[in-house]
Amino acid sequence: MKPNIIFYFSDQQRWDTVNETVTPNLTELANEGINFENSYTCQPVCGPARACLQTGVYATQNRCYWNGVPLPEDIKPLAEYFNEAGYETAYIGKWHLASDRIKGIGFHCETEAVPEEKRGGYKDYWMAADVLEFTSHGYDGYVFDKDNRKVEFKGYRADCINDFALAYLDEKTSDKPFFMFVSQIEPHHQNDRHRYEGPKETVPQFKDYPLPPDLTFLDGDYKEMYPDYIAAINRIDENVGKLIDKLKEKGLYENTVIIYTSDHGSHFKTRNAEYKRCCHDSAAHTPLIISGGAFKGGKTDERLVSLIDLPPTLLDIAGIEIPKSYMGISLLKQLETDTERDCIFMQISESQCGRAIRTQKYKYSVRACAISGFITHSSKVYFEDYLYDLGKDPIEKHNLVKDKKYSDVRKKLKNMLMREMVNAGEKKPMVLPAIKVRDK
């Protein structure tokens, strides 16, 4: 019997927010499955990270370099593989892969229904908005169903999005296995209000919640925003619990694999002028819990895992052949063979045109000299930007990019980075020494 698969996706959630106090349901899920402690995004911004998930390739390959770039029509999307394998496919929440904001005369549906041909192959159940932060706030809003009908909701947004997932399970009548993608926007800040919006009734209980040490030595808005942020994550966790209860009620839980992760983290305006778009762990390190099937035992896995590894993992769980074009390594295969990556590769856009790798011991990042990452998505020449010795400096406080004692380390990491860039379809660049040392 083919397993059901649920991919539960939060937005902008740091890896260090999963614990018994904030996320008791996710903690219990990790106690049944596997908690991958070293999970990282391959693109620390919403749209590109989602495009990597839906195509299995890096942003340089799917050409979704920035937010507001639609999925390419010449790459078969993830859901189509599940459709062909006899699965029902369902998508709920934030899509962010239909509108074309980069081309001035492109197609726009940020506040309109996403046409069927722009839904990435999800065909059996659709309750989503292309840019959910434009059709809703922390409370109240609307999405569209598969027939392009506007569906309004009242209440806290994360609750309402999860209710649509519960409705799919209640309404499902076929015996087909399902692949359901639940894309919450929480705890992402509300763009037009420039703030995080937790549920009003629970924010006060997190007013004294301890701040992460990688934030507090820098200026940012974490003191004001962290209670709302944590409260939003706590509410997502409550909804994960409701979904698990529904699966058990329907007799589906034992044959369902649940993957929980996020597109990127949040640095609370400490590393640049907003919350993401940088290579630091605060923006790149994400939670990843997989429970069900081969992922069991309450284990903690410390191997390096990339978001790009999840598309092949999803297909592998379903017994679907993994396309040779996919850039990731199935975690199922990694568990079976006890293999692991030597680094995570990241492509950084919008705030800068940058590239980075993270090994178990080091973080190494380079950037092009363009003023903005919107000017160019790749470059022939980069300058070294950051080097952190994570064994000695896990909060990335001391940039060692010009420290002569680390010259051999930098050389090794530079070669590793260029290897990853070429592997992702980029031309081998020239990487020059840092012009100056950045302090954050």
C-alpha cells in the first residue's frame, strides 16, 4: 500500500523554535520520527525556495531567482509525478509561484485566482492564494478553490488554512493515496504592516520568552517582535496537532508520512534591513521533522540536510523514480546508506547576489559587487564576504574572512563553493579576496 504524504510548510521559521514549550505536538512528532537538526534552505527567500521544492533544482536552473517569478513551463513539477503514480494531489495555503512581477507586462494574480495551468500540477484539491499575505492578514482573508471561486475565512489565519486541510480529509472519498501540501504563511511578518502577528490571546504569555543569542549582540526588532513570532509558531503547532488527530480519526495516521519544515528562518533585521535574504544561520537554518514509514524511532540526526533534498525524498517515499535532473539527495537513501553531504549550498538573491556554503565546521560566503541582488542573479566575479568558524563561534559574531590564520581554510572552502556552483549549472566564477570585513 502506497503511503499518504503530508508536507507541512511554515514560512520564515527558525530551527530553534521547536521545543516542548512552544511546539509540544511537533516535539511529539519528532519523538516518533526523526528530527534533522542541521536542515538548511538552499535559497533564503520565499518564492525561490518554493520553486526549488516544486522543481527539484536550484534557482539558477529553474530561473526563479527572485520573488514574483512563476514556475517554468519547461520543467515538470513535483505534483505531476504524484499524479502519474496514482496519487491525489492537494494544495492549501500560500503558493507564490504564479505571478510574474519581474516582467512589467507579465501575468499577475497576487489577489486573484491562480489559473489551473499555473498550479504546479496540484489538481484534486486546491484552496490557495498566490500571495496569501496580499489576500489576508493575521486575522481574516480569502483564498480560491479549484474552480476559481473566492472563499473567505474569518479568524486567525493559521487556524483557517489548517481547517481547509481538515476539510480535504473529511471530503475525500476515493481510496487513492494522497500527497497534500499545506503551506502556512505564519510566522512570516505581515508585509503591509511591517510586523509579526501572533494570535492576540496568546502573545502575552510569550512576552518574556528568551531571545536567541545570535540576535542579541546586534540591532534589530527582535525585542518587539519575538513574542508575536513565537505565539504564531505555537498556534501552527496546535494546528499540526489537530491534523494528526484528524488522521487518527480517519484511520489514516499509520500509513501517512508527515514532513514538517520551513522555507527559511528569520534574523529580525539584524543582518540586513529585513528578515531573511542572507546566508547566516538565523535566516538559513530551519526545522525539519519527518515521521512515518522508514522515518521512525525518535532519533536525532545531525547530518547536513538541504531543502533541495526534500523533492527526491518525497518521490522516494512514494516509490516514484527520482528524475536524474534532481539536485538533492533523498534522505531515505541517506538513511539506508549512511551517507551525508560535506556542505550545504545556498544561492542568495534580492538583497545581494551571493553564494554560500555551510559545512559542519564553517560558513563561507561570497557576493557580487552589484548594489542590489535585483540587478543580477549571477556573476562572473565574486568577492569573499564572510567566514565563520562555527565550532568556536556558533552565533556567527566574528567574521574571519581576512584572518591570515584561516587562509588555507578559505582556499579549501572557495574550491568547495565553486564546485557547488558549477554543479548547479553556473559557470565557474572568479572569487577575489574581501575588500573589507563586514561586521554583520
